[in-house]
Amino acid sequence: MRQEQNRNRIFFKAIAWLFCLSSLFTSCAQEKKPNFIIFFVDDLGWNDVGYMGSKYYETPHIDQMAKEGMVFTNAYANAPNCAPSRACLMSGQYSPRHGVYTVGRPDRGKVENRKLVPHPNKTELSGEIVTIAEALKKFGYTNAHMGKWHLGNSDKTRPEAQGFDVNIGGNELGHPKSYFSPYRNPDLSDGKEGEYLTDRLTNEALDFINSNKENPFFLYLSHYAVHTPIQAKSDLISKYKDKKPHLGQDNPSYAAMVESMDQSLGRILQKLKELDLDENTLVLFFSDNGGHGGITNHTPLKGSKGMLYEGGIREPMIAWWPKNIRSGSRSDEVVIGTDFYPTLVTLAGGNPKDFPIDGEDLTPLFFQKNNLEREAIYWHFPAYLEGYLGIKQEEALTRGWRAVPSGAIRKGDWKLIEDFEDGRLQLYNIKEDISESNDLSASHPEKKEELWKDLKNWRKNFNAPVPTEKNSLYETK
């Protein structure tokens, strides 16, 4: 009898020990930090994807991601062109804090057409700024940058100096010299002759995911696609040559680039599923600015890349995180690129308030718990950006410019654009007039004054420079 009792005690002790181990493993699994992937596309327009209405470009993987995740219907880039949007995403700060306002020189275009002397522009993101990658390293993340960096190439401003453990192809370049190997990129070894850049970066990303599957990682897959030069794989180009255009979208080579980018996303999501990482990985799909106006078309939006109209700053955005973000959900909240930083810090277990950032944590939207408390978002562009060369100027252009020194605010359904050259104020109700075809500044003077006051107060709080010096070489017409 005593032997049997001892055996029972040993048995129940073993069961209890196994239960403790099981609880410990469950607790560890629950505490495992999520992985993060920002799938960042260059120059992808708001409706350059199927789920946003394009019937010319084919993006089945992006469309499936939209079905499985949360679609953001009011998502914006922080600037109408590449470098400043990237600086805002990496820093979590509005442009007046880091000084990157445009690409290259702020005095682009013909000097005799510039009424004002633009504010100086920085072309590098200061090494003093704590980037999103550096913030995540504090929480044990391994970080990889792949593709376009465009924020500097010095010892203090390259990706490796800004918190990334791995850098593939990132430096000061704003676009590739070639989408086919040889790439002539000092930070990307050449592949076999004819290898396609979008495919190569995807292969590198898959290798990184596979090598870091046991530990939390942050992958910033910042494709050079679909920026110029417009170069695509010949078989995909042929596919679109016989396809019927749709709402001004009719460029077979560009369409082929979009499809290659879509295939890249599909491969990334498939790898996460194969490795059972999908339920522990947040993937954010986004673009840095609107599409090139000479290559694609954003109807019904007004404008394109380089403009503060919707076509230059409104973006497709999806958040995908199976079992965490409800499949087929959507958010109509107004969000912007600087929101990515605090969102990832929160999910990594940190406090966004510990970092000098301007964005808002999006996790309440992901989990459909609360709306954001923010009243407005802002843009500041104290520079000039010339019109597209070699094509007919769009109606949206301001006196032949894509952008003159200007600023903008979106507050609720309302948007105000201020032209610093002549003081003109344009007011639109974006919900009722997404095409910005009806300027309501005269018929709604109270709303105009309200938004203008908010915009000026924001500029004051952020020390945002407004060009006022007259250009002595300006020629009046």
C-alpha cells in the first residue's frame, strides 16, 4: 500500500512539475515580442493597387492582404516627395524638427520663376536623432534595412549608424542606376546578369527573416520600386501591352514594376506563414508619396508626386497581423507616416513618450478599442519643386511648379493649403470633395480662419521656417 502511495505521490508531483513547465512556456510564448515589417514602396500612388480600384495594375497579394488585415482609408505621407517622408518615418518627427524638407536643393527650377528665396534644406537625417531602429534595439530587436535609404551616406547617417544591424543596398541614392544586375550600387553586390532588383531585395529579406526567426526582428523593406527609371521584366511588360487602359493608367512597363512589387509582398507573407511567424508579425504596407504624374494617374484625386493636393500625399495603407488585427477591418481615422514609430515602440513594450516624436500610437485602431485624440495633421514645404519635364503640365500645377513654398493642414474632413508666395488659401471638404475641385475658402470664411489659425500656431510651436525674402532675379509675367 505504502509503495503504491509513493508511486501516486511521484506521479502527481510529475504532473504538477509538467504543469508548471507548461505554464512557464506558455508565459514565455505570450511575452515574446512581435516582429515588425514595414513594406515601404517608392512613388506608389493611392489607387495604383487593385483593392483601391485599379483595373489595370494587378496586385493580387496586396489585395489579399487588404482582405486579411485592416485598410486605412485616410492615410497620408508626411511630404509630397521621397527624402522628407523617409526622414519623418525614421524619426517619428515632422520635418521642421529634422530639417529635411525636399529632395536635394530647395531652389529647383528656373531662378527667374521663383518669387521667394526658399529655406535651406538638409539632405541627411542627423545622427543625433534616435531613429525607430535605434529605439527598437533598446528592446532587443535585430534590425535590417533593405533597399532605398536616401537619408545620407556618412559614417553618422548611413543605415548601419542609425540602428540597423544589416544594410542591403541603402545609401544616399534616391533611385537605382539600374533595376537589372549589374546594379552599380556599392552597397549591393551584383547578382547574375539580368537579375531583377525587386526580386533580389526580396531574396535578401527572406534570408534575414529565416535567420532571425527565433528572435524579435524589425525589417524595413524599402523597395526602390516603383520609382524611375521605369524598367521591368520583359514577360510582364508583354502581359500588359494588350490590356485595356483604365482611368489613365496605361503604362505597361510601370504596371509590370507594380506587379513585381506585389509578388515581393506575396513572398514575404508566405514565408511568415511557412515559419509560423505570421501571428507574431505586424506587417505595414505603405508608400512615401504619390505616383509620378507622367507615368500613372490618380483619378479622382487631384495632383501627383510633389504636390500637397491629395494625389501627392494620400497613400494606400494596410496593417496585417493575423489573429490580432481583425480580418477585413477598416479605419477611416486620419493617419500619417510619423505614426509608425510610436506604434512599434508601444508594441515592443516601450513608452512612446520616452522619445521626442510627433506621431500617434495606432494600436487602439488596430484592436478597435478607441479613436485617436489628435485633432489635425500638418505638412510644411518651404521649397520649390519644378514641373515634370517633357510632359504636358497638369492643371494642378501652381504656375508651372509642382510645389512652391507652402503648407497644409487636415483637420477632420477639412483641408487647408497655404501658398507662401502670394498668401492664397485653399479650403476643401475632403469627405465631400475628394477631388479638391471646389475651393470653399470664400463660402466658409470661419472654417478657413479656424484652420489657418491652427496651421500658424503649429508652425510657431515647431519653429517652422516660412520663406519671406524676395528673389531679386524673379521676373514678373
